[in-house]
Amino acid sequence: MPHLTSTDIAGRIEDLYGAPLADLATHAQNLPPGMLSALLGLHHGLALAEQSIAIHRDRLAQLVDGEQQIGTHEVSHVLDCARRLAEAVAIRDVQAATGLAVLQSLGRVTAPEPSPAPAPAMPAPPAVAASAAPSR
């Protein structure tokens, strides 16, 4: 399964709904919860996970900088940062896989074509009056 980023997911949501993500987010606020709000939430979670990965990756690089010596105090910070980085990667991977699966199951619906006007109803044959009916 290909790895998608929040930018890829955003592009697919925009293609699916035919509008920019910001417009869709505004529109979704006025609707009851549904597929659009679920997709937007999934995108938001993926974007947060990607931000967290970048932050913890940079912090971990600072902590293990080759010029600094890692003492007892720093080890707990390195381990905590590595744990948080692993959690963010796991969240990103789950969000991306879920987003891809959901988006692949959906297709853009084209506007329905107007149905042809109904044919005019045939007038009912005139009813035979009781007095005009043959008697025995």
C-alpha cells in the first residue's frame, strides 16, 4: 500500500468533492456529521501526526548530537522522545492507510441528469352512464 501524506489525502478529498479543503471544512461545519466531516477529521489527524514526527525527529537529533555526551539525565529524554516519535509514526501510518482505504472506496458522483418529463396521462375512457346501459 503506498504511503500517503496529508497533502496527498487533502488533494484526493478535494478531487472527490470538487472544492478546496478550506471551503469543504467551512461547509462541513453547517452539516450534520457524515463522510465529509470524517474525511476532514482523518486528514487533520494525519497532519498532526506528521507535525509531531517532524518535531520529535528534530528534538531527538538535538539530543543525540555527536558533540554532546549523553549522561544519565539525557538518556530518559532520548528514550521519551524516541517513544513519542514511534507513536507519531504509528498514528501517521494508521491514519494514512485508513484514509487511502476510505478514499479508494468512494467515487465522485456526477450531477444527476434531469429525468425526462413524464408522458401526459391518457384520458380515461368515458364512463357509461347507468341509464345508457342496455337493460334486459
